[in-house]
Amino acid sequence: MATETICSEVTGSVWKIEVAIGADVEADQSIMVLESMKMEIPVLAPDGGRIVKILVTEGQAIKEGQELAIIES
């Protein structure tokens, strides 16, 4: 099975994590919500698969390009 790392497209903070490790997700499903400049930005699963690792916690400050989660398809 192939794994893919999901990275942040913005600098901000993790507002809410919407899935747990081991959860099955569909393509374009929101896995977490980031907050940047008082805007909520959903992080979407690029493909369907299973979340194998979440690399951040709610409230954590993040940088653009930072790894957020790993999905296995």
C-alpha cells in the first residue's frame, strides 16, 4: 500500500482535528481545520484511504509546508 504525507498550505494553527488514527476517509474529505488570519481552512484528504498517523495536535502552531498527517491508500 502506498502512503502519502499531507502538508499544510498555510502558516497558522491547528484549530480542529476531525478524524482519528485508523479512520477510513474518502477523497476530498476534511481531516482537520487550520486557522490562519482568523480564517478557517479545511485540510482535505487527497485520495481515499486510511489515516495512519496524525503529526500535529489541536492548538499547535504550524508553518506552510509542515507535515500534518499520513494517509495510506
